[in-house]
Amino acid sequence: FKNQTYKDPLTNAYNRLFLEEYITLLFNEAQKNNINFACLFIDIDNFKSVNDTYGHKTGDQFLKEIAKIINKNLRENDVCVRYGGEEFIVILKNVPKNVAINIANRIKNSVEAFNLNGIKITVSIGISFWPDSCKNFTDCVKNADYAMYQAKKRGKNTVVEFET
């Protein structure tokens, strides 16, 4: 029962309810054990046009597939959350920056290589790091979101690290 309340029914990714509870545990563990984490903010590029052109059923199928692609590229203890309509947040716990950036690029490249009935799609990804670029989780999400918008400004289908 509890598992269902923590999972998005469409993508099977965790949902915001799970994220709220997980963050408290994550911060307690991170501070107690002096570990860092990365927050990836992933947004599907031009998703509205996919829904408008091919229909919401196709859009939903893309959401499911992208969630699978994200999870395939994560390590065992990493967490993928469906944050909004076509937005995902990924938490990479206890990760060196270069590894986090590599994971983000693997996700981006795997989505770019995927096609659904000949339709291709891309993602823009922003990354922030705790404790380097954020004081609390709200900052981490805000900074990763800002970096994701920088990725969109740079032409989409790219990964950008938040810089203070």
C-alpha cells in the first residue's frame, strides 16, 4: 500500500510525496556522515509539441520510456522522482562531481538515441551539488532548475552544472 502512494502510476518513478520524506532522511544522513549529493533537474525538450502533434498517449509513452532510461543509467542507491508534468529530479547520493556529470550525460545521450515509432526527443539537464552550491534542498532544486534553463538557452539537449 505505502509503495503505491510513493510511486507515480504512469512512470513508476517516485513522486513528490516520497521526495519530501526522502529529503529529510537524506539531509540527516548527509550531515551525520559528511556525504555530498547531486541534484539533477531533467526536463523533456519540446514536450508540448509532442503532445500537440502526436497526442497525449504518445506523450505518456515517452514519459514512461524516459523514466526507464533514467533509471537504467542510475546507480543502485540513486533516486528518480517525477517532479512535474515532464520534469524529473534525480538524487545521486555520495557522488564525485565528475561521476554525476557522467551519469547526466549518459541519461542525455540515451534519451537522444531512443526513438518511439520514429519520433525522437531530447532532454535538458541542470545539476547542483550539496553542499557546494546549495544550503538546503529547496536551493538545490532551484539551482538545478536554473542550470536546466541555461541548458535550454544553450540549444537544449545538453547538461549544465550550476555555478555560483
